[in-house]
Amino acid sequence: MTTRASPRRSAAAALPVDDNVPLHERVRYRGLLTVAVMGASVMQILDTTIANVAIPHMQSSLGATSETVNWVLTSYIIASAVAMPITGWLADRIGRRQLFLAAVAGFIVASMACGAAQNLEEMVAFRFLQGISAAFIGPLSQSVMLDINPPERHARAMSIWGMGIMVGPILGPILGGWLTEQANWRWVFYVNLPVGLLTLAMMWALLPATKTTSRRFDLFGFSMLALGLAALQLMLDRGANQDWFNSTEIWIELGVSVACLWMFTIHLLTARSPLFNRAMLADRNLVTAMGFMVVIGVVMFSSMALLPPMLQRLFDWPVIDTGLVLAVRGVGILMSMWVAGQLLGKVDARWMVGTGLFIAAYSLWQMSHWSLMMGSWPVIVSGLVQGVGMGLIFIPLNTMAFATIPPQYRTDGSSLLNLFRSVGASVGISVVTTLLGANTQTSHEDLAAHITNSSVSLLDPSTADRFGIVGDTALAMVNAEINRQAAMVAYIDDFWLMMWITLASVPLVILLRPPRPGAQAASAADMGH
């Protein structure tokens, strides 16, 4: 029997930990708590892209080379990948409220330390700590959003959460570019302080506690998974600089990754107490959603990695203009997520996911017909279309992924979905950037073969002087134009590749099962606690 607490006491302190009462019935001020959780989530997801635009400024300030400065990004990615799988175990061990608060506090402190870093070694170390904290925020925010809302509001909760996850990477470069230009690169990290402190205070007052459970830590399984993911991320991040498989380092990283992930898989299937519950991984919706998360990572994040440098280098667009045009993608996401939230329960969610995939593929088909002579309108239209497609995929997919697993597995399931999206993004970005470089060289050779005196009379040394152009200068100008054309062809090839990957994933929709009333209760009875 509970006693009525004073209004001045926090909701978390006033309500006892009673797992017999659903968490959504123990939450006061759900709207404020949603704002706090989303503030932490958006702050974390912004930092995956906001620092990218400041890298050139960090290089000179920290005394780094063009190669070593990339460790600022690499350390964050590796730390997130390594720490994310143990989110569920830590949440059970110390309590989800405590872990969430510690992660947000750690992220704030690490952000301030990054802003104050005086050399590259300090920056890499602080970014590693920031990545560890960020790894917990993503899965915890998703599982909390599900738990503080009753089942009939899960679609709406996932649409709100998805808006932050999908729009964050789009706004990151805009905010990072503006802060870097108006102040300096350190404000890219300092901006987390006011948002983080407000979020932390609201969560401290409103986030209910959950019971802790004694859960054995699978040290061997975690070690194999962590080493495998770290080696994979390192290989993907350094592959282009090391000329991929012409480098001994890349072969070593590939070998370590394959061996460790293989041992983790066998251990997961045979161990008595593995890192993840095997019954959870037998859920068809969750496993299928992991595959779709890889596709979303490839299409969404690879597109966002390709477009800013393309528009700035080939079209000479300013950073702010580039960001504003790409932000239209976020408008499409917000529109379709609202529509998806309204249609869930009325339309088969699989149809929405399939439709979203076709729309996303169509946007990539539009992008494959771009040219150097176009204006901003094709970029705006294709971005809006792609945003609509991604929004239709994300909300129904997340809703179905959690519809058939019991609540106690939500944090583990969320960490796996976030991990697969992160790995998909890393693989996709590495593949498209590698193909971009290779196809640019190939296209340059093909185009240069057609440049002769007869095809471009202006370059004839005997006539060039008539136009006041020195022969070598004219050749350099033509070579620069060939480079632009070759790069555009290479970008188009990448868009074609992403389009076919998106279309190839459509048949996976038939593996999903639409949410059914009582499915979660039946699943809980089958799996057990």
C-alpha cells in the first residue's frame, strides 16, 4: 500500500518500485518526462554528426595531421559499438533509472572535457568516454518511451522517438557548421551543457525507478563481441586510408573481427547464460527488424555522408545552404511519421514498411538522374521523398519489433536494434565512399580518353593564345572539369547501388508479423521471466 507523497517530492521518489504495477501507471507528468527523454536522445544522436564539420578546425588547433585527426571520430564510434551490447545487463544490475542518469551525466562531463581538450590525445580519450555514455542513451531512451506509455500509445511514442533519431543526423551538420563559423569548434561540444543539465534535472525528478535483478555477466561473450565489433569498426574507418586489402593492417582487423564474431555466435547458441537471452533472439519480428535496421543505416546515413561534400565541392554551395536544403528531408520524415502513427492499427504495418521501402528506392532513383547543371529543386524534392519513405519504414518497424517480446527484454532488444543500425551506417558509409573514389578514377580515365584537339579546339596549342589562355592553364581547367564530371558519375553509381539494396530488402517484409492484441502477453508466457 502506497502513501501519498508531498507534491514537492519528485515523482521518482514518491512512487515505490513495484513491478506488479505497469510503469506507465506509475509515471506522473508523462509529457514532461517525454521531453526530457527526447532531449537526451537528440543530444546524443546530434553528436554523431555535429563534430564532423569541425574536424578541419580541430586539426590545426590540436596539432594533428589529416590522418590522425580522424581518430576523433573513430574513437567515438568504437566506444559506442563496444558498450552498447551491455546496456540491458547494466540496466538490470544497477537499475535503468540509475544507468540513464549516469549516462546523461557522463555525456555532459565528457562533452565539456572534449571542448577543453588541448591536444589530440586528450580529445581522443574524452571522445571515447563520450561514446560510452552515448551508447547507453540510445537504447534506454527507446525502452523508456515504450514503458512509460500504455500499449495503445506505443505507435505514437515510437513516432516521437523516431523523429529525434531520424532528424538528428540531418540537423547535426547545420548546427555544427553554424557554431563553428559563428564561434569556434569547441562550442560544438559546449552546446551540450545547457541541454544536458536541463534534461538531467527533469529526468532526476520524473523518471521512475525499476527493480534491479541479479543477472550473471557473460564475460567471454561480451569480450568476443566487443573485440569483433571494435575490429570491424576500425577496419571500416581506416580501410580507405590504408588502401583496403592491400594493407596488412586491414587483413589483421578483418581476421580478428570474423574470428571473434564467429566465436560469439557459437557461444551465444550454446552457453548456459549468454549475453542475450536466446528466447528473445528467437522472436521473428525482432530479428527481421535488425536486418531492416542495417538497410536503414546504409540508405539513411550513407546518403547523409555523401550529399554534403557533393553539394559543397561539385556545386559550390555554402555550408549553411547545404544544411538547409538537406533539412527538407527532416520535414518529409516528420510528415510520414505522423501519418504512420495515425494508420497503425488501421492498416497492416507490413504494407507501410513495404511502401516506405519503395518510396525510398524511388528517391534514390531520382538522385541517380542528377547532373551538374541542376539547381536546388531536385535535391529538395528527392530529399522530401526519401524522408517520407524513411518515416513510413521506421515507426511501423519499431512497433512490430517490440510487439511480440515481453517488456523485460525491451532494453536488450533496443540495444541490438541501435547496434545494427550503427553497424549498417558504418558499413554503408565505408562501401559508398570507397566505391566513390574507385569509380571517380575509372570515370576520369573514360572521360579523358575522349578529350582530343578535334573534340576541344580551344586546347590546340596553336590557337590557345588567341583567347589569352596559356596552354598549361587551359589543360588544368579542362582536367578540373573532367574531375567534376567523373565525381558526379561516381556519386550517381552510389545512388544506384543504394537503390538496389533498398529494393532487395522489400521481400523481408513477409517475415514480419503484424501486432495482435494479447500477443505480448502470450509471448511473455512462452518465454518466461
